[in-house]
Amino acid sequence: MSDGGTTASTTRPPIHSPVPLRVAGLVLALLFAFPGIYLTYRALGADADPGALLFSQRTLAPLWRTLKLAVTVSAGALVLGTGLAWLTHRTDLPGRRLWRVVLPLPLVFPTFLGAAAFIRTLNPGGLANDLLSKLGIGTTLQLRGFFGAWLVLLLLTYPYVYLPVAARLRQLPGSLEESARLLGDSAFAAFWRVSMPHTATAIGAGTLLVFLYTLSDFGAVQLMRYDTLTRAIATNHLANPPVALALSLMLLIFAAVVVLAERWLSRRLPEGVRGGASEPSTLRLGRWRPVAVGAVVLSALASVGAPLVALVDWAIGGLTRTFGDGRPLAIDYSRVADATFSTLWVSVAAAIVSVAAVLPIALLVGRYRSRMGWFAHAVIISTFALPGLLIALSMRFWTLRSDLAFTMFGDTIALLIFAYVVRFGSLAMGVSVVAVRSVPDRLHDSARLLGAGPIRRFFTVDVPIMGPALIAGAGLVLLSVMKELPISLLVSPLGFSTLATQIFGSFEDAFVAEAGLMGVVLVVLSFVLTWLLVVRRHERATGK
């Protein structure tokens, strides 16, 4: 960036950060690290031998299944997400503008909702099963176990690779691939030799997100009955706490190793060139166009169309049964309205608290370049690798074991919001740092000369400039909280339910129509908020 304000921010010597801000940064870092520290303390201090439990068959078997699932889902998402990004941004694929909007939409579906849709659709009485019967095929399809979990997680997580790779391809100048083509490379060879090295960092970051998401997923593996670490932890956390703690420690160590390995590798990958003046090149697909269109259409139908059609079918079936046959639903509309309201307000509260919690650390990093700020920043970012199930268990064990904690926070909304903030605060961290760095230092200097104190400068100078970026960060947290399942199941107070917990419970109890109605509500809410907070803001920022 070359504007005066940004240049001033990057060349100005560091300013000493206020002591209260450094203290706040340290306290916040400890709060975010608390679940991981507490789980480690409880696992090592358990009555059973933690070493024996860590290397027992009860621990190693779920670990192997988790590793197999995470590696295969990540590999599939790498291939699918990168391929779709290349087709929609580097080729003359018909309707590519439409596909750029459709292909990220699987992010609005919680994985447990996608798993439920696929299971029910293929079971007897489901849409796919009925269609096969009409075609004279009497085979009953079953989607369970490893393949079912792999398919659902692949279809709903590939956008984590697609989005950063697509963004990187938009930045690469087309002259790079054109030069390779002039030297005799085929289209695929040019992409492999030229574009791939420059998108390696984006591919690695997206694949890491898929890997960590698969490690932490509970809903899909629970419904597919595939025993990973998260499902084993949920099964044992009440019946056999020492085993659950050992499994939690194993998952925590595994996630930490993956994050450290990724950071070590990312420092050794080439950063790649930045965008130039030339436009991205467009490859003519030629005779491969039908194959490419078929691949994109199939991906969209499987990842967006299939779960959406299943949800709508369940909802229509429930409404028809109620108003046509007079058979009431298992839940009334007031419960759906209550769950919707609870989901919205607790998500908004968690989003606001998350931004407020990471903002002091963003100030330490972006404005003061404080070592304390960088330490707290690293702690918060690393919590993204901490699965929601582990955060929920640490909160639950803590309140059950400590009389003071139970008295103050046990079975309260405050504890639930704290768990959400620890889980998703990292999503607002990066955006907040960018927002702080966008405020020109000269505006602070001018306000200081006019006699404005630190608090007044913050509200009159910082907040108006940082506001849009902070709202975007809060939007990311809000959308994630709406879909969160393990924390909502284990930490919510008695009588408090969200759409995610209601949908999951309804499907577990075989109330499919009820799950469909609430699923449609959740997906529509997620889509509207994604459009308002992400798509529209991107269009305004890029002018497209």
C-alpha cells in the first residue's frame, strides 16, 4: 500500500504500549489458553496411568481412524477445491460467474445436517431410494462408517481450499502461464509447473483448515457411526472420564503437532509473486468442456443440491402431514421460534464479546508491535486447532470439579458464551489486526494535538475506520457459532437450546420432518447472513 497513512504506520518507530493494555493482553491470552491447560492438567493428574491409557488399544484405535479420515478428507479437498478453483478462474467454463457463487455455499451446512440429509435420502423411504425403486433397482443404499463420513466431510469442507486458492489465482498475472504455453507446455503442464508453486501457500493453508476441521468434527462421525477420537471422547466423558481425558490429551497433542508442522513448512514454501498488470489468462477447454461442466455440476449437486433438496423434502412432508392429514409434529412452532431466537441472540453476543476480547491484542500487535501482543496473538490463533468438543469438556469438568466455578458459572449462559469465544475468537483476530493497521498514525497525531485523550481518540478516530472490518470479523464468528454442535450440546444451560442442538436431537430421535423444518430455517439464516456480511461486503470492496 502506498497511501500516506499506511506508509506512516509502517515506517514509524514502535510506540511503547500502555501497561494496562499489556496486562489485558496477558490475561486474555491465559483465558484463551485455559481449556487446553486445564485438560492437560486433568489428564496428567487423573487416577489412572495417563501413559498406559495414551498407548492402549482403546486410544490408538480411534487415533488411527481419526488420522485415516483426516488425511483422506484433506487430500480429497485439496484435489477437488484446487480443481474447481482452476476451472472457475482460469478457464472459459460456461456460467463460471454463477459457479463462483454456488461452489462456496456448502459452508452454510453444518456437517451433522449434511450427514443426516445423505443418510435419510438413501434409506428406505428417502428420495434416492424411491427413485431407484421406480427405475426397477431394488438395492437399498447405505451410507455409514468411514466412506459415509469421508464423503460428507469432503463435500462440505472443500470450500476451505477452494476459496483461498481462487483468491490466489485471481492475483496471479496471466503472463506467467502464457509464457509457459509459448515455450511449449500444455495447459495442464503450465498450471502444474507455474501456477501450483505460486498457490502452494494458499493450498497448504486451506488444506490445514480441512484437516483441523476433520479432527474436531463430531456431528458427521456421530451420525455415520464412525469411531474417531471425538466420538470416543463423547462416549466416555461420563462413563469413563480417565479414558475421555486421555483421548482428549491425544487429540490436543495431535492438533498441536499438525499446526507446528504447518507453520514450519509454510516458512519454507515460496511466497509467490504478487499480481501484476496483466489479466489472469483464460484457457479454452475445447473438447474437454463437457467433462469440466459435468464435474462442476456434479460437485454442486452433491454438495449443495442434495442436502438442500433433502431438507426441503422433509419440511414439506412435515407440513403436508400436519395440514393435510391432521397429524401434528413432535415439536410446535413456538419451540422452533424459541430455538431460532436463542441461536441468533447467543451468536450475536458471542460475536460481540469475541471482537471485544481480541481488539486489545490487535492493538498491541498492529499499533504497538508489542512482544506481549505477539505472544497473545499466537495463543489465540492456536485455539483454532482446539476442537469444540475439548473446549466443552474442559468447561464441563472444570465446573463439576470446582465448587467455586460451579457456583459462579455452572449451568449459565456466561459459560456458554465463554466457550464460544475461545473456540471462534481466532476468526476475528486476523481481521482485527488488519483493521487496526488501517488507521493512519497522522490522524492520531492530529487528534492528540487537538487535545483528545486516548479514550476519545479511540472512539472518534479508530472506531469509525475500523468498524467495517470489525463487523466482518464478528460476522465470521456469528456464522460459526450458529452451526456449532459439541459446545452447544455439552455447555448449554438446562432448558436452553439452539437450532443446531434441536436439529441433531430430532434426527437422533428419528423426527425427520421436524429436523427438516429447523434445518431449512438454519440454512436460510446462514445464507442470508453470509450474503449480507461476506458477499455484499466483498462486492463493495472490489467494486464488482
